[in-house]
Amino acid sequence: MSPTAARLATRTVEVDDPGDLLARIPDPGGMAWVRRGEGMVGWGRARLVRLGTGPERFARAAEALAAQPAEVDDEVGVPGTGLIGFLSATFDPDEDGSVLVIPEMVLGRRGGRAWLTVNGDGPMPQVAAVQALATGARIRYAGTSMPELAWLEAVADAVRAIRDGGLTKVVLARDLAVWSTATFDARLLARRLAERFADCWTFAVNGLVGATPELLLRRRGDEVTSLVLAGSAGRDADRGRDAALGAALLDSAKDRDEHAQSVASVVDVLAPRTHDLRVDAQPWLLRLANIQHLATAAHGRLRSPAGVLDLVGALHPTAAVCGTPRGEALARIRALERFSRGRYGGPVGWVDAGGDGELGIALRCAELDGTRARLFAGAGIVAESLPEAELEETRIKFRAMQSAFGG
């Protein structure tokens, strides 16, 4: 997009409760950021901004939003109204593929109010529920970029590097290819994910769809919030065994150490930038349908103005998806994984022209490309890690997206 492109006129009006937001997206390439029925969906492309590479890509997104509105008419005035864009960035700053999409239409709901935003000069449309989406495609799993044995060896190499010093944690990911007899529809996958993982943020941006439990950063005015997850265990249908799995996770020195490193990587960025940073004294269990995580929330007030993208540029990649120290861990990932993560593990969510927004970490997700898709899952490796246990953790994490694909 050229900086001299014609600016947008943005209008937001209040509408009746639309019901299921994800059922209102008329475009298979639509966008979404929804949790517990609240959030926003969008469709059409008033602007598609390719952000390039490097840590400056977040600043480029902020500049693109700031350059857009010739006028904003917002009669609702809650987070997510007015001009917003949906952002999805690559995990590796050296890899291309980060995008900011400003939709033509945004439908949202928050705190009992619903709204419709139009970016452009068209009339306010009537928004109807879409027809039931086709579900009859046959899928098959077509293998991984790294066979399981090779990935186990990579984990063992990472453990040796950590024990040799200079590296305390590294997160290694795996991918899984999916083939279909019909083009994948992000709306169908998003609706299935939202139904099963209501406590996650369900997202869809430019072919990346998933449901993340991890909030990288929310900014509303001078208030900032982050939810850090690291350390995982499975679930069990038996209540007693399930509770025992959770108790073992809370008691695990290995998992608590991994978690503490992830929390520290967020606190180190937020503490000098905030007043009254409050961080949970002890991790707690976030229980999802198929997995449970150690979780820690952090909340503070900004000392001086900083947009959500400024802060995310400093935060990403956190130890939860990269490792510590950051530079050494990223170098080890590039050497050991031998495939592109794309936008898996990168920031995803929405931002506005005033610097507010919500960005999660793109976990439990798939990148769609016609009748092909890639699923992703990762595990944090520390000195005490056992390769076979880390492999099993990735299998558990794959199941979230596999359930959406019907596998």
C-alpha cells in the first residue's frame, strides 16, 4: 500500500445483537477475533498492508493505521469500534509474511452493545446470517516436515546445548500437513474452535485460523494486560485422574522453571514501562478442553504513551514461544527446526489507530492454502526435558486443530 493512497472514511453505528458473530461472515476469507461470544469479525479488504521483515514491521503497521482515516464517525465508542485492523505477524522477524488487513466491514459485540463499522464510501449494509457451511470434504494427514525421530533428535540436541550453558530454554515446534478434497473454509474451522474452546481467542486473519489461550498484550488507554502460559499437561475424563494431572503440573519443578522464564521475559519488558505492575504471585491452572497450562497474569498502567504495537515489538518473541536468552534461542530454533513456522507463534489480533488493541500468540492454529493446510504445535525445552515427553505434548496440542478439521 502506498502512503499516498486515498484515505478511508470510517463509520460505526450501533446495531441489534447479531447473535453468533462467526455465523455472520459472508466471505470465506473473513477475519475474526472472538472470545466467549464477544469480539469482532470482518470481511472485505479496504486495505491489505504487507509489513515486510524485521522488528520494524510492528511500527509499519501502526504507521499504516495512523495514515488512514480522513474522518471517523463512531457513535458507539467502545474498544474495537472506529478504524481497526486485523494483524498477523511471522514468528521470525527475518521471515516475510506479516500483514495488516483493514476490512471493508467489521461487526462486533462487547459489553452488551453491538456495532457495524464500514470503511469506505459504500452504504451501511444489512447483515444476515450466512447459510450453513459445507462440511463434507474428506481430509487426510500428509506427514510432517520433520519426521518424529528427527524431531526427537532435535530435542536431544537442544537439551545438550542447554546443559552445556549459554541457553536456558528453547521452544521447538512441529508442523503437520493436511490435504482436503475441497477448499478449506476458515469460517467453519473458526466456528468449530469457538464452540470447543470458548475460553480461547478464536482468530482468523489472511488464511491463518486458530484458537489461542495466550494473550500477548491488551492495551486499553494506559492499562495493559498480559496472560503468560508455559508448562502443559493433558486432561482426563475421570475427574480424579484429571485433578492429579493438574496437581502434578503445579508441583513439577521442570514446568515451573520453564514457566518462570516465560513470565520473566514479559515482566522484563513491562516493568520499566508501567506503574503498579501486578503479577500473580504463583502460577495457576488454565484448563482447556484437551490440555491444561500453568498460567500467570500481569497487569499495569503505562508510565508514558506507548501503543500496543510498540509494546508487542519489544515483547515478541517471548520465552513462551522462543526461549531464553532470546537471541541464542532463536538461532537454535533456526538451526534445529529446518522448516518455516510462518505466522505460527507470532502476534495475532486487532489494533486501532489510537494504539489500543488485543494481540494473542498464534497457537493451536493452521495456515490454509486452498485444499492444503499446515498445523503447528510446539514445546518448551529445558535441561530436564525428555524428548519423548515433549513429543507427546505436541501430539496433545495438535488435537485442538485436528478436532476442528474433523480428524
